[in-house]
Amino acid sequence: LVGFVVETVLGSRLYLLFYLLTGLGGSVAFVLNNLGGYVGTLGASGAVAGVMGLYMAIFRFRKIRFFWNFLFYFDTFKAPAVLVLPVLILYELLQYYFTEGTGVAYFSHIGGFVAGGLLGLAVSKNDRLTDQEYLDKNDEEEAFANLLEEATTLMSRLEFDKAREKLYVLLGEKPRDIDLLQ
């Protein structure tokens, strides 16, 4: 899911190049962490982590929905994408230091995240390399969804007059939306 969005923003060729570069970044981090060792590795997890880093750098302060779980409890929350990157890196570091014998190349993930984040920051400063129309449309849809969520919350609190005001604003944007009309 993350890769699809990043590819849409970057285009197929740039996405492929960055995918390979983030995989290389993950491999370099792994090798640097294992200097002198004879540990081999095979996989694309550094590149996949790199795509996540790209996503977070491109969508920086746009609030996106994240899933969390603790034992049997789970839910979602919205937060700026850039805040989650440090959490993911910290998680990988904790896994590296507190789990043994898993065979997971945690430093490859960290290297991929960092490489993706840096590439994402570099490319997001150049409007010609990213599909700004897609990003702007995503922002508009997010604002619409947030206002609809506010209206729904007001209705659940039986504050119909306040909800009606928000729904009229939404109907101004999408006057033929069946769900809004209902």
C-alpha cells in the first residue's frame, strides 16, 4: 500500500531507482554494523523500509492514519507522517538490542529507512520530480474527510445545528454526494 502511493507520487522510473538505492543503503548499514563478521544476508527488507522512509519524508506533516495494537486492543490514530519515522527506527534498535537469534537484519531496515527519508526529503523539494496534483488532491480529500468526521461526531452528540452547518459546507463541495444528502 505504501509503495503504490510512493510510486504514484514519484513515477515508476524514479520509484524503481529509489527502491534500489534504499536497498543499497540498507545493505551498507548492515555491512558497516557487521564489519569483520562473516554474516551473509539476502532479502529486500531494507528496500521495503526505504519505501516507508520515502513515504514519510514525502508526506511529512500530512496527517495519516496509523494502526496500533496492544495485546487484544487495537485502534487507529492520525499523526504527521514524519513523527512516525523516529518511532520506527527506535523500534528496530530495540529489537536489535533485546532480541537474539532472530536472523533479522535490523540495521538493514534502519539503513533503508534513513536512505529513504533522505531521498524523500531531497525529492520533495523539487516539484518537477513529484506529482504535486496528486498530493494536493490527497490534502483536499483529507480535509473533506476530517470535516465529515466532525459532523458525524456532532450528530452522535445530538448537536444537529452544528452538524448541519458542517454538512452544508461539505455539500457545497460535493452537491450530488448521496451519503451527504442522506
